[in-house]
Amino acid sequence: KASYGVTGTMEFDKAAVETMYQYLAGERYLNWSSAHVVGFGNPDLTWQETRETNIGLEISLFDSRITAAFDYYNKETDGMVSSKDIPWAMGFSSYSANAGKVRNRGFEASLSAYIIRDLEKEFSWMVSGQLVYNKNTILELSEAIKEQNQNFISSGSTSNTEPAHLLYEGRSMYGLYVVRSLGIDPATGNEIYIKRDGSLTFEYDPNDKVEVGDTTPKLQGYFNSNLTWKGFNLYMSFNYEYGAKQYNSTLANKVEGADPYSNADRRVLYDRWKEPGDIAMFRRIDDTSVVYQSSRLVQKNNFLNMTSLSLSYDIPREMLKGNFGFIERCKFTFSMTDLFRISTIKQERGTSYPFARTMSLGFNLTI
């Protein structure tokens, strides 16, 4: 199969194009109603235009015992809409503008197969999975966004913010830009930074920020298992991501940047550099200066989640005959979500929503 199409999207409201006002009868000055500016309009703003090419293949083998699909796509979006920062004196912090052109190229592959399919014994086991790869590349950028990059480089460098979202032609929209680091110097307890020219220094310079990874995964997808025997059914679902990186702001804010005299994580005291020769993750304990964004706190964000498990038993109709003939269906279900997570980044408050496991027991009766 193959397809080609062009679509236009308008991911902004009218106030992003025309400066609009809202009259508030409840707020008056003398005999006049007040008018509030709703948004900072940009009359040059146009909708996004996306051109997408897709080439795919679907396969079914052995009486549909094995099915597979593969899709390759190339999607180019022109007139990409982004926020452009402006001084607060204008009354707003930003306005919407066409930032440039971006391309997404990759593939999606899926496979489903019956490991066991015995109709006579009412026994089957099917597994399925999906693999997704996407490469994002910025093809063109407006001069306004290039100027904004320079402003971002000198800001957002302390621990109380995430790394600034920088955009460069030929790079990913989701690149992670920080100053490279060699870690904590065992002799002094200070962080060693790597400048753009490769030299080493103890002085942090935001102009030395380079791309150290991408916050979106190289590969992602899911796989499921569905086992059925008689009236029993066991279903398990997993998802995974590989190849992304994340700046662990929790370590910067709540560990290294925390006040050791206050109620703090034990790592604030035990995982810090204390004397010459110490090999430590965090800088010396008497250093209370700001924690600059560097690759030292950038971690690989690979994970495998078991998202759900369900075990059910649907009592066969034959067993309900006789005294229970008035019952059409009787089914018991036990399910769980978020059973476990294997990750290269420790899940803790500050990096994501708290990990929560739920369990439920259900009973369905149809008369």
C-alpha cells in the first residue's frame, strides 16, 4: 500500500492572529467598561502544512496464524508554529509565530502470532508487539527563533529550571543541550566542565552548551500476551522506550541543591564529596552555589513497564444449566495496573507522576 497527502492544521486560536479584546462589564472606570487584551496577535501567522508519504506492507500467513505490518513514512511540516518570547513590558510573555520547517521520518512495524491455537482443546496463546522508530530533523528556522536561541543560552542555567529548549537547523526539535562535564574532581570536589574546544575548566559558561542527547526515544513500542484455555483468560501488556535522555532536575534541586541543614534526602549528606580522593556523584558538601545544568545529571531514559495484567474466568454455559439455567453469563475478573517498572532512571518525586499500582476484582452476572 502507498499514500500521499497534504493536510493543513491551525493549532492556535483567533487571538494568536488578530489582537482581540474582551469587555468586562463588572470592571468599570467612571461610565466606561474595561477592555482586556486577550492575546498578542500576529497577522503574518499562517497554518501548518504537512506533506506525508507512506509506503506499507501487510502480511498474513498460515491461515492468519501470523500477521505482520510494516509502514515507512516521511512527513514534512512547513510553517511549524512555535512560541516566540517577548519582553513582559509588552503585556504578554510570548506570541505564536511560524518557526520553520521540520521533518519526521521513520517506520512502524507490528507482529501478531499464535504460539498455540488448538480449537478442539479450546487452548490458544497469542503474542503481539510493535516497534516504532522516528527521526526528527529541523530543516529550516526563522530568524526570530535563531535570535531566541541566543537569549535562551544565557538563561535557564540553574537548577530551578529544565534545560532551555534550543532549536538548530539539522538537529532534532527535542535535543537536550547542556554543558558537557567530566564529573566531580576527586582532588577539589568541584565539577569539571568541558568547553566547546575540548579544554577543561572549573568555570561554567552557558555558551559551551552542546547537544548531548534527545529527550525522545530512538525506539518505542509495546508487546502483549493473551493466553486462553476453556473459560480462563490471562492477558499481560508491556510497553518500552529506548534511546532517550533526560536531565534529572530532581537530583539538582532536591539533592545537590538542597540545604543540608534542613529536612533533606540522605544523599545530601552521604553521597557528597568530603575530602581529597573521594569519588562522588555530587560536589563538595560545603558548596552551596547554584547547580548548573551539565551532562553530569543527564541520564539515559530507558524503561520497560508492565502496564496491566488481567485474569478472568467465564463459567461455561454448560456448567450453568440445571439449577442455574436462568443465568446467561457469570464472569470473574482480577486485574492490576503498573505492576513493575524497570528503568535506568530512578522514579522519584520530581521526575514524573508518582508510581501507583492499582488492583481490582470484578464480578459480572447476566440473567
